[in-house]
Amino acid sequence: MGFPSGEILAGTGLDEAWLTDAEALVTHAQYLAIVANALRLTGNPALGLSLGAKQNLGELGFLGYAIISSPTLREANEAAMKFWELNGSLVKLTYHEGSELGTWEIRPAFPIAAREVWIYAVEELLSAFHTAASFLSNQGFRYEEIRLSYPEPAHGHLYRELFSCPVAFGTGADLFLVEASYSDRPTFTGHPRMALICRQQCQLLQARLRGSDELISSIREIVVSSMGQLPHLPEVAHRLAMSPRTLRRRLQERHTTYQHILDEVRIELAKEYVTTTHLSVDQVAARIGFTEATTLRRAFKKWTGMSVKEYRRLNGPARSRSSR
């Protein structure tokens, strides 16, 4: 769209070299910052609808080709659900099939405090799913119904124009329904042998990913349980029964550091406290390991591009003097 990459990556700690690194990873906080930057720069609250429609299954690597080569839509859905974590999505999906309708429920893959980012994530998924299903079946695809947790946005009419189905806002859940019989349709891209090979590769990638997640998840649990008295890396290493040098090496293999994990946890918790409680800035600072509220204010501005007060006013509970 012509925006400088530096502006899209602002506040993430990433640079243009990261964009050209085929092995590069992104943290949850960095991903959310990129989306927030994109929404702000484009001024397009319906960005997710347009970008989702442009996504190509082939861009998902082995996962995409496991879906494409599945002989039926049911098998394509099974591959997507089984290996969903490989696509690095902002959301996660669960599927339930009834006698007449199949239901996919959309939930955040990790904490997403900003409503506009959550709307983007849902819209991107709805649009991308619709495009992929139409491609695989080589014919029109139609949702039976879409139900969304958030109030209808100003561009709500676009949902009905794009998906040609009933759309209900403010329902308390995010889900979409499709005729169950649709799953039995064959794909025009089916290739059973290729599907088997791609699924095997997905299993290897998933095992590798979960191995790294186990270590990072353990570190995150230690950090969260120690909030207020944050542990240094040697203490974390000791609790994980390894040397500090080994822990640094294993994190380096995962293209991250202990400080990055610590910052990510702090960002997520700070946003959660600001948007769901009336805690003062001093109280939030103490809970996430900052000794002074001024330090949190500076960090929060860097993380979100907004002050605590502005962020709470836009995303949090009813206005409260405790945010001052």
C-alpha cells in the first residue's frame, strides 16, 4: 500500500532486515503492534476484510499445501484444525459438527486487549476462510450465519455485502455456521499422496514448535507467578534445572531472549490490567515489576503509542479517576 516499512514496524524493535530473513520470528506483542500500526496508518477499520481476501493458502507453507491437496473439504478442514498453530494466526478455531450445521468458534490465540485489533483479527479470518473455501471447492461458498461478540462497526454493511448471509453483532461470541453437507464436497485440487506427505511434514513442524513453546511457556509461568519480584535469568535457569548459559543458548535457537519474553509478559499484563480493572498506574506498575509509575508510563507509551489514560479511555472499563 506504499507505507514505509519503518512506520509499520514502529515500536516493535524490528528493522527492515527482519523482513528479508526467511527464518525470522515475531512475538505476540510485536505482531499486535504491527497490526495496530497498520490500522492507524491506513485509517481503514475494515482492513482485515480486504487483507483476508488477498491471502493465498500457498503462503502457509506445508500447512497450506496439506489443505490444498486434501481430497475433500472435510479432510481439508481436519488438516487445518489439527495443524492450526502452524499458521501463526491471531486467532484459534474450534469446530463442532451437528446434524445440519457445522460451527467454527473464533477465539484469541493470545491476549488481545484492543477492540479494533480483535475486530481486525476476526474480519481477517472470516475473509480468508471464505476465500479459501471458495477456491478449494471451485465454486461459490456461503456462510449460513455469522455471529459476533462486538457491536456493529460503521462498516458493518460490508459483512453482508461480502458474505451474503445473516450477520448478528453483540451476541457474546464470535462464530460462523456452514451447512454440514458442504464438508462432503470434493476439492478440485485434491492429491492424496501429496496430502499425506504434507501432513507428515506438518507433524514434524508442530513437534518442533511445541518443543519451543514448552520452554517459553515455562518461563512465562515463572515470570507471571513472580510478578512484583521479577526473577533474573540465573534464577529462572535454576528453576528450569539448567545453567544460565544453556538457557541463553536455547532461547537464542528460538530467536528470542529472556528480556523479550519478560517484556512480552509485562505488555500483555499491563494492557489487561488497564482495560479490565480500575487499578491506578502505581498499582499496575507494582504488579508487573516496575518500581515507579513513571517508568511504566514511559514503557506503556512506547508499547502502545498511547498514554495509560488514553488507552484506558479507548479500550477499558468506564472512565475512572484511578487512571490518573
